[in-house]
Amino acid sequence: MGSETSDKVNRFERGTATVLRSLVLLLAAYIVFHKAFPLAALNRSLADVTVGELILTVSKVLFAFTAAGYLIVKGFRYPSLQDRDRIWCERWSAITFGLSAIFMGAVLVAVQERKGINLGAAHWIAHGVLWLLF
């Protein structure tokens, strides 16, 4: 009876860590694509673009799609069950909850800044985190 409970806990831990890992990698794919994709260059007419700018824009588009695609595929390709041990689960859970705390802290600092509260270095960290997301 004890091993059944242990198996259920391990299965739950593995499932939770796998979902959290997928969320982290999908967020990373979003950030990479959002920051690497040349959105400003797309509204220019082709006649105004030099060959160098065109090659740079095409290379940025290819990089954005490749990097985001890699992270998305990695997010949905799970490691084998033997590789998902307790340390693996704890690491991905800690990464996810750490990132969540950073994002919530950045939003909280940005909200407090609007109310006139200035927190020094936290202000710059919050702007950096929010810049990554938006």
C-alpha cells in the first residue's frame, strides 16, 4: 500500500514538473520570438530597403522562427521517464516558481511606481523584466 502512494506522488510530481517545464520553455519561445522578430522593418516598402537591410531582416526572421521553434519542440518533447527523477522535478519546479515570483514582483513594482513609490534598483529590474515580456 505504501508503494502505491509513493508511485502516485512520483507520477504527480513528474506530471507537474513536466507541465511547468513546458510553460517555461513556451515563455522563453515567446520572448525570443518577440524580441528577435523585426516587426519595425515589416512596415517599410521594399523599394526603401537596401540589400544589407533586407538580408539582415531575413536573417532575423529566420533566427526568430528557428529559435522559437526549437524551444517549442523542446517544450513538448519530454525526456524519458527514467530521466525525470526527483532532482529533475525539483529543478524545473524551482525555475518556474522563481520566474513567476520575478514576474509578479516586476508587475508589483510597476504598479507601485505609478502610485509614486520609487524603489531604486527594483525600478530598473522591473522595467527590464516587463520589457522582455512586452
